[in-house]
Amino acid sequence: MVAALRARLAAGGRERGANPVELAVMMPAIMVLLFGSIQVAVWFVARSTALNAAQTGVNAQRSYDAAPDAGRDRATDFLRRSGDWLVGWDKTGPTCVATATDVTCTVRGRSLSVVPGVDFEVAQTAHGPTERWTG
């Protein structure tokens, strides 16, 4: 049994122990790719959250005889309930501009940071016609 073990260890020769060294060299690159891909996915979720909030605001503001701040209030409520995917949106808040014919809502913020110090700016705008009587 001891002879078989010595024969197996001798068969590795100079390459014995190379796998842990290769893994140690490659692990930082693997970790950067892993966390980088997670950060990009979080950015896409933050963009989706901002766009859905802006669309919710437009839908509330464009209805017939809507209150002046109905869109902003509805978008704010949506963002409060959506979690922390979009951070910093409350500094400026959602903005909704209504004219006689259309409504535009914009939501701004930053994506949640998975990698410390790395976050991305997010700004999404939705647009829609105002419900009104026409002749």
C-alpha cells in the first residue's frame, strides 16, 4: 500500500501542486467577472424599477381631471414599495410635467451597489397623451 502511494506521488513529477497555484492565479479574475455580472444585473433591475415608476406616474397623471401631483405621488408610492434597487431617487423625487396634450414623468437615481464604490446613474422617462375631450 505504501509502495502504491509512493508510485502515485512519483508519477506526478514536477507538475504536482500546479492546480492550486493555477486556481490562485485565476480566482481574482473569476471573482471580478462574477461580481461584475451581478452588478450589471442589479443595474438592469434598477432601470426597470425606474421605468415602471415613471409609467405608473404617467398613467396616474394622464387620466381625466387628475390632481396636479397625482403622477408624482403615484410614482413615489411605487418607488417606496419597490425595495432598494434604485437608491437616491428621493433626493430629487420623480418629476411629472403635464401639458394640455401630454404627460412626461422622469425618475432618477442610482443602482444599488454590490461592488463597493461602484454604482451607475439611472434615469428613465415615460410619456403619454392626456385624456381630454376633443371636438
